[in-house]
Amino acid sequence: MEDNTFIFTDGTDPKMIEAYRKARETFKYFWREVSWEYRRIIPALNLACVKASFSEKDPETGNDIVEHMWINDIDFDGDTVKGYLMNEPNNLTSIKADDYFEIPLNEISDWLFAITPSVKKQKGISSLFSSPKEPVPKAYGGFTIHKMRADMATDAERKEHDSYWGLDFGDFNHIEVVHEQEEKPENLIEHPMSRNMREDFITFLKDYPDELTHVDDHGYTLLHKETIAGNQSSVEVILKAGADKNQKTNNGKTALDFARQLNWEHLIPVLEN
């Protein structure tokens, strides 16, 4: 079988373990972006996936066989990352592509999403006789990938690696977690769609007031979900509309519990007041 490039199995390298830690710590930004993607009429993401380790016992030696692989079609409830295995394992026999998994957040090993940059209009007479190059999707996250890129001997090797993925990974010393992070640092605080849709959201709740008190099968309200996604404008609108911030999920968690758990620092004081 040909090696699967979506797999990396070294869980002992200290720098790789640090990459796992950073991925778990910043996963909230991945989920924030993906949760807005699910609301877009026109999709913006080229790729959105999460890496985790999968293992089984070798029947001959009794040793653990471990592979780190990617899942997609991600859902997240504040505690658990859910999705479907993207590829066939190289060595594991008990799982297969498209199998469904639920993985605690503290057990994921990486996340990655990619967005194609907007094509800027060319200036000058030369633009009349040439078309702009198709932009390469820019990757965000990918901490374990950047660790491996850092270990590569040459820029040419990194370029070949990136070309295989078809993504622009950028500088392995500066990993971005938010779209247009350098151009618009305020996006680290709140997703632009949350800010821009505030008035529309106010109108939505006026038109559909039952959404404010609706509880899903797991006890989650709109306030829980918007808190988990880190959307301050939405949370403020929901609270002003009269939502019960003390309502708990079936697992006994309030919106404030999720804000603290995910370290959404901008939401904690909003929910504490």
C-alpha cells in the first residue's frame, strides 16, 4: 500500500507534543470558523479537518499500533470533536475511511482549515493581456505539519511538500489561526461575520422568539452554541433579548462554563455580569 500523506505517527518528539498542545489550545478558532462556514450560502473553506490518534493492539506482538489521521465534517459541542475519517489507515485494520468518531478535545493532535485569498485586480496595461494567477488556498493551523516542515532540510523540500497539499502553509515560525490575522488583528477577538450580522441577528430573534428558549436533545440553547463559537455580538444580543444565562446542558454546563473552559476571555465578563 502506498503511504498515506495524511498520517504521521511520532508521538514521542517533544516538539511534536508541543504542537499537539498548541492545536488543542487554539482549536476554538478552528471551530469558530467552521461554525460560520455552516451558515454561509456560498462556502469559503477549501478544507477543514482535525487530526487525532487511532490505535489498536498488534495481534502478534501485543504492542500498540498508532496512526494519526484526519477527520472532517466536523461538529463540536464544547467538549467533544466529532467527524468522519478521511482516509484509509496504513496499518490499522479495525477502522476504515468514513467511520464516525467522537474524540475529546484534549485528545486531538491538530486542526487545519484553508481559505482561497481574494484575487486583487491588477493595475497597468499588462493586466489587459494577462489573467491573474489562480491564488493558492492559505492554510491556518496545521501545527504538526509545520513541525514537520521545520524539520525539512531545504526550502525546496518544503515547497514540494506544500505543492503536494496544494496549500500555502507560509512561515513555519509564524502559524496563523485566524483568517486575515495580520491584516485585521481584531479578528482574533471576534469573527467579522459576528460583528457584521449583529443587526440581522437582532431582527432574527424578533421574528423567531422561540429560538431564544429552544433546547436541543442535549440541553444546548442558542446561548450555549454562540458562546462555544466565541461570538460576542451574538451572545450580547441573546442576553439582551432575555435568555437565561444560568440554563445548563444535560451535562450540567452553563454558557459561562464553556467560555471559561475554552478560554474565550472576551466572553467571560459578558456572561459573568
